[in-house]
Amino acid sequence: MKKILFTLLLIPILNFSQYTAIPDTVFEQHLIYFGYDNVIDGQVLTSNISSATIFSVGGPNLTDLTGIEDFVSLSHLAVLNTQLTSLDLSQNTALTYLLCNGNQLTSLDVSQNIALDSISCLGNQLTSLDLSQNIALNALDCSFNQLTSLDLSQNTALTYLQCGNNQLTSLDVSQNIALDSISCLGNQLTSLDVSQNTALTYLQCGNNQLTSLDVSQNIALTLLSCSNNQLTSLDVSQNTALTLLGCSNNQLNCLNLKNGNNLSMQAIGASGNNNLNCVEVDDPNWSSNNWTSFFDVGVTFSSNCNYPIGCSVVNCNDTVIYDTTNIFVADAQFQIISPHTYLVSSDTFPRPNYPNCDSILTNYRNYIYNPNYYTDTNYVSISVTDTLYIDITVTGVPGVDNTISVYPNPANEVVIIDNGNYSTMSNYSLVIINSLSQQVFSSQINAQQFQIPVSTLGAEGTYFIQIFDGNNNLVTTKYLVLN
């Protein structure tokens, strides 16, 4: 009976006296400093550390953090400038803040730390970082590592991102729409899409290999640094909150700073752009008096530099303009890409209030055409989620008599193609193709009209009617909509 009683009395004493091994003396010295321990003996009372919520440790002689696993209540941990090559935090599931800068870490497993709100692990030797389980993550700084990729698709709460000076060749932040700050300088990025990051106020992407950068959707930007890339154009005309701009050492030949906010801009770094002769600004006289030192010698300022249209980015992502003659084609930014010369008046070209492009073709016919060969007969402006077309009739070109008309358009039951003066189009042919480039109708033009049942052409959608001459050269293209 006495033996049993003695055993029962001993059990709570053993529980009370449970120890955690601390093999690293530097670690234990920190425990003593913060009052968790009182003597260096390779151990500490577990009860002394199990309720700790904040702890920091560091120093060049620290090599082992064994024992950290029993800090089960830890919410904030700082491990700085040590010789640690690994860090096991799998038992520290309450962590919300992790600072482990300046160590020798080659890996970092935070898959069990799903409550993490902030991670800073800069200045290590990480080659990968799995953040797929850290969906609550708000801030990340993984700069100065050796990361070749970074998957942030699950970190939709992220507002702060620093990933500079790694080896990233791509960076997808399309899912991180809450981002307020991005710094990805000193990587190997060739492109960067920030069109979904409309909350951005800070963007630093210098020292990469970017050839283009569209910030027209980032109207809250106050700082933009994109120096030391390969940019040929930069348009910040929509960035009305911008106060600091760095775009030095690129290949800029056009720079649009005409954003209505020039008086509030505190500093600009734009030197080292040897092809830049003119900068578009709000007030040329004011800029000449205040901004000259920011640019290379000889750069002038103007309210209209007659840039190519492509230097003023228009974000109608699905907008394409086709000339039905297939001679003039423009891309989604209204940059002429055909080999022909067209009259483009940039000073009168409509610059819509981005991103509202619903009426972008209003009077568009007044701005792009070739007056020597083309007569604008009609144009169609439809929703920007569809395709925009300009219908142009060819006149004055020898050997071409384009009098073909299509009606009704859109068509419901029957589409009529009137071939006009078809007798002058010997050996001409007509084909209809769908949006998948599949031919659904073809015929020699040997009659005044073709009356084609809509049911024989296919499903609803947009179709193209193309006319070829006797040498199989494309003469003109018209569009047809089937309802």
C-alpha cells in the first residue's frame, strides 16, 4: 500500500519536472537572458517555454535550434544571422509571424504553419518555397535567395510582396488582387502582368529583362521603379497618383507622363535612354523649368510628341480592329501592324477614359485611314467583349471593283450577298469561313446574288466573307453575324 501511494505522489512531480533538451549553448544563453532558464545545462523546463508567445534568437555561433518545438504557443519568432541550415517549425502551429533573415537555410517548411500572416526569410540559400498551405499569408519577403520559381496562386490575401534578387524567370500575381506593394527587382523576368493588381501603390521591378510594362490599370500607383530593363515605351498617363518614377537605363523612345499630376511628382529618374528625344507632359514650360536634370541632355517636353499609338496603351484586352480589305490591321493597342502607311493623327486620336472603352470607335474613321486609296463607307462599334470592326471599301485601285454588299447583317434565316457589277470580276471567287477558319461556303462569282440559308452555314457567331481574284489574291473581306 505504501509503495502504491509513493508512486501516485511521484507522478505529478515527474510531470512538473519535464525538461526540453537544448543542445546549443547559444540558444540556451538566449533562454537565460529572457528568463526562461537559469543555468547552462543543456535543458530547460518545458513548462517555462510552452506558454511563451514571442521569442527571438540569433548570432553567428548558433547552429542548432533543437527545442524550439516545445514553444507550442509561439506566435512571433525571430531567428536572425545564424549558421542554421534547417529550421523545424512543424510543432509551432500557432505561429503568425516568422522572421528568419540572414541564415544559411537551404529549405524552409511552413506547411504546418497555416496561421502565418507574415514571413520574412530574406538572405538565405532557399531554392524553393512552398506556400500553398499558407492561405492567410498577408506579407512575404523572400528576397536575396536562389528561388527560380514562386507559386503565389493560393495566397490571395497577400498585400505585400518582396521577392527581389532571386533567379525568377516568371512571376504570376494575377490571383493576388489585394497586393499593395510589389518588389521583384534583380530577377530575370521578361514580362510582368500587373493588370489585375489594381490596388498597387508601390511597384519596383528594375534590373530585369522586361521589354514592355503596362501600368494603365494601376491608377493608385504612387511609386514606380522600372530602371535597367529593356523597355522601349512607357505610358503613365493613367497613373494620376504617381509621385516617384524611375525608368533610367532602358531603351525608351517614347515616355508619356501626361497624367494631370505633374506638379505633384517629387522625383523622376529617366536618364540613360539614348533614343528618347521628347517626353509628353502636362505643361511643357513648367517641365522645362523643373525637370531638365531628370533627363538626358537634349530631351524636350511637349504636350504632344506625336508618338506611335502604341505608346499610349489602351486596355481593351479583347478589342481588335480589322479592315475588311485585309490590308489594314491594327492590334489591341491600336498599333498599326500592316506594312502600309496610314494617316494617324495622334493629337486628335481619342484617348478614352480607361478602362471604359465602350465608345472607343466614336469617330474613329476620322483618325486612321489612307486618303489616297480608301473611302470609309461605314463602321461598326459593338461591345468590347466582342470584336470591333471597321468596314472599308477599296476605291481607286486598278483592277478592283468592290461593290459587293451583304444583308441582312446580322442574319437570321437567309443571308443575301449582292455581287454588284460582278461581270467585271472575271474568275473571282467568294468563300465564307467561320471563326475557327473553317470554310463553310465557296463559289465562283458568276451571278448577281447568292441567297444562302443561314442553317447551311453553322452555329451563331461571326463569319468572314472573302473575295479572291483570278490569281487567288485576297481582294476584300467582309464580316457576317449569324443570330
